[in-house]
Amino acid sequence: MVKYLVETFGYSRRRAVDLIKKSQVIVNGEMATSFTQTISFGDEVSVGGQKTTMTAGVQTITLMMHKPKGVLSATIDAREKTVLDILPTNYRNLGLFPAGRLDKDSTGLLIITNDGELAYRLTHPSFELEKEYYLACSRPLTDREVIKLEQGVDIYQGGRTSLAKIKSLTIDHLPFHYSIVIHEGKKRQIKRMFATLGNPITELQRVRVGRLVLPHHLLAGQVQELGVQEREMLT
């Protein structure tokens, strides 16, 4: 059971064990109670509303999506549209899920996969994978504010952020004003960082994960399947 949760949902082993302990894993309509429970072909596993079915011989697929505004980075939601809802039909029912998150009103590069090991490497903070964002904020940053953000700031209930890199963007990048590179994934981290300065972010787009860059030709809502070389860029 633990192995299945790690490989399919991208959880750490500790997180998988904790979910089973808290009775949050449902197998064929019943709570999972054993860490070693076997998952067989046709079994339906649900964790917090995220549901998969064990299938035989499913191909490992990794997509990059240019996530549009107004869409949730989730597998299922009763009220709002998710990134899985806007996938081309040939990529549905393959156990895909987003590896990481972007806020509903944020855009840009989102990895969607059914490879739990890859998802774990992309999301676990121990791997310190760089992620680059373009942003627009309400007013220009002062030199002192840039230094403060780069050295780390305390965000409410999120602790202190790690080192970041910030640079100004040219007019060619409008409507964005700055690039910021981080290697963490705290909830709404960048917006909360700028909120500590009283300088709200008005636009936020992720443009790079690892060495994989969001291509200009990939329009909002579109996806592109990654080959071996592109997957290697996610390290």
C-alpha cells in the first residue's frame, strides 16, 4: 500500500504512512488499515478525493502544460474546473496528476504525470529544484527590498523562506516586472513574500522548472508530452 501511494500519488513514504494512519486512504470503498495491503488490477484507490484505478501496463507519461488562469491545479473538484478537466481526451483515464501546484489565478509551466517517483523528486524540498517565475507587482522594488527577499523573509505560518534570486525584466517581458528563482514550494510562497513588503503581486507565471523552460509556442491551456531529454531537464 505504502509503495503504491508513493509511486502513484507522489507522496513521501512518511506522508503515505501518515495518511493510512489517519484513515484517509480508501480502497474499493473501504478504509485501508494495513501499510502492506496489496493493490491489485482493477482496485480503486482514493486519497482525499484524488482517485486512481490500478491498471496493467499503463505507459508512464509526463506532460508540460501552460496552465491558464481560472483552473485549479488538482485532479478533481466538485465545483471548479481542474487541469485534468482540460486535458486532451487521449490523456484522460491514465492516472495523471499535477506534480506541484500553481494558484488558480497564476499561469505557466505545470508538470502533469503518472510517474510517482518523478513527482516526488519535483515536489520534495530535499531536492532543492529551482523554479523560476515572472511576476508583476504593484510598485517597483527598492534595492533594500530586493536584498531582503533574496536573503529570506518570514511568512505567516510558513517560517522563513530560503535564499532566492531576483532580477528586473526588460520591457520585452511586459506585463511582468521581475524574475524570481526559488527552490521551495510553500503554499502561495511568492505572493506571501511580497505581501510582507506591502507590495501585492498582480500577475504570476512559472516559466521554468529545473532546466525545462516553458516554450513560447505552448499557449495557455495546451499541453506537450515530454521526451526522455526533456524529462532529464527536470533535475
